[in-house]
Amino acid sequence: MYWINILHIYQPSWQSKQVLDKVVKESYNPILDILQKNKQIKISLNICGSLTELLSNFGYKEVLQRIKYLSQRGQIELLGSAKYHPFLPLLPKEEIIRQIKLNEETNKNYFGKYWKPEGFFSPELAYSYKVAKIIDQLGYKYLVLDEISYNGDLSQVNFEKSYRIKRTKLKVFFRNRRISNIFFDKNFSKKEQFQDLLSQDQRADKFLFTAFDGENLGHHRQKAIYLWEEIFKIQNVHSLRAKDVFNFLSEEEIISPIESTWASEPEQIKKGIPFILWNNPSNSVHQLQWQITKYALSGLKYVRNSPYFEQARLILDKALASDQYWWASAKPWWNPVLVEKGLALFLDVFSVLKIKAPKKYIKKVDSLIKELRQKVYFLTKTNKFEITEKI
């Protein structure tokens, strides 16, 4: 069996050094240690540019050098993404392109000639055809998606086939959701559980595609890093970088993937709310967050030709991170502190825009911010998050 390991590592731009120290110690360095001492292990790695900069700024350039070295050794294939981890399907085309190019610029700066991504990892594995067209036009060769994107259901993908998105040159690698998610399961404690899942799945005799947060290995789940290494030692388990699989797959199917994420459920897709953890129509906090987001994006025009533009632009790039929306989902996670962190970045954007923006615009923004804060305060005070949508 060939195991295609796709790891996604990311920290938001506002992450503290204390937290990053912990993640580097528990996840990033142990992963790199395993790769360095086991030359036969190969992975595909998505490191968002926001994390690349944090590692450099907080004294972890050695981590970046190790990634570069392992890329040189052919063990790591670097993947493209969006720098500040925005939720791409809900952004305008120009913002999607900007975030991808910012990511390319940052990682090229640190990884040099070893930054030659062929594959693309959309944050949250969020998919829409709009996003696929842009990725295709930017020259990427393949896209990583969750298996639910195939047709809106699970356990439908034939992992021995090659898939290409209709009206593009873009190929797709679907991740096996159930086996990927075991690395975040608190009850995952022995490699035999992994082998049992393989037997139950019955689709991974030749190829196993997994994709998950690299922080699951050691940071979120302490034992997972050791189990990950043990699984590579199972007889007949071999690893491949994602781009190398093209040499093994011949039969191609032209597909039209469904809008989805790696957290979407079939019932949600049937109800037309595939992005429910980031934009739930019945979640009043989400709706206020996205109104504020749209006002921030549209407000850039007021400082377009002023010395304040670059300042507002940089803060807004960081504010678009998907974290704040996810923490407001309450399915099941609700964290008002992180919702406020996201809002704080938008407040910084608006403080710049107000220098030039008209009074009507400022009044509307202030009203939305006040309403959001009142809503968050009420939900926190009552410890009751009310969402009418039943899934």
C-alpha cells in the first residue's frame, strides 16, 4: 500500500510565542526528526505563509531550514495555499488571488528554489468552482479535497482513479476522511486501530490518501506522533509525495466537485449549507462577521490613493483568517475571546479607513460592530448560544 500523507501546518498571524514554542516542541520538530532519521518517509506539506513568518520572527529559522533540507532530499513536497488562511470560497476573486500570491512570495523568500509547488491546499479544504478556476489559471496542477466533494456523500471515491475538474486542467486528490480523522481521535492509542480502519474501509489496498493538521501529531494528540511513525514501519506500507501518484494512476474521470469543506456533512450539503461552520445563515454572529468583512473590503477604496492604503491593506489581509468564523460556529466550538481577536483586526482596519471614509459608512460600521459585541456579550453572559438551524 502506498500512503500519501498530506500535512497542513498553520498558526494565525496573531499567535503568541508561548503557544508557538509549545507547538514547535510537540509537533513540528518531532515530525521533522522522524523524517530525518527515516529517509524512506515522504510527505506533502502545506505551510501557510503566516506560519513561515512567525517561525522566522520568533527565532525558529532552523525549522524552516530543516523543511528546506528535507525538500532538497526529496522527502517533502511543498504545497501552495493562501497566506493568512482565509476561507476562499466566500471571498472576491481578487482577494483569493492576492492571498495565494502573498503565500507564494513569502514561501519563495524562505525556501528559495525548493519552493516549486504543483499542488494546492485550500484552507479548511474549502471548495468552490470559482476557487478551482483561479487555482487552475495560476498554474497549479492539482488540488487536495475532502472525499465529500466528489458528489456530496462519503465513501464514494475510488482512490485508484485519477480525477480532473471539468473545464480545467486541474487534477484532484481526495482525502480519505475517516482514516485522516483518526489522527485527531483522543481514543486512538495503538496502530492496530489504524489497521482495523483500513480493513473496514476496503478502499485503501493500493493507495491511502490522508490529509490533516500536522499539529494533530503531538500537540493536539500527544500519542499520535508516535503512532504516525509506527504506521510507517508496518510491512508493505510505503509513502509517496502526492505529485508522484500521477505515475501510478491511469484511468481518468472528469468531475464537477460539490461545494464543501473537510468538515461538511452530507445532510448539510443537501440543505445547501456546505460552509455551515464558517457561514451559517441561522447564526447571527456569523452574519454580522461577514457583513463587517464586506464593509472592510469595500472600504479600501476610500484610502486607495492615500499613504494609509498599505497599512489598511496589510491588516485586512490578516483579518481575513478563517479562525474567527469557525470559533463562532458553536458546532460544537464557541470561543468569544477568539471571535474578539478577529474583530480587533477589523477594528484596526476601520481606524485607518475612517480617516477618509464618509460619515454614512462610518456610522454603518460602528452600528455593526456594536451589534456584534452586544450579541457576543449576551451569548457569553448567558452561556447559551442560540442557533435555530437543526442539523
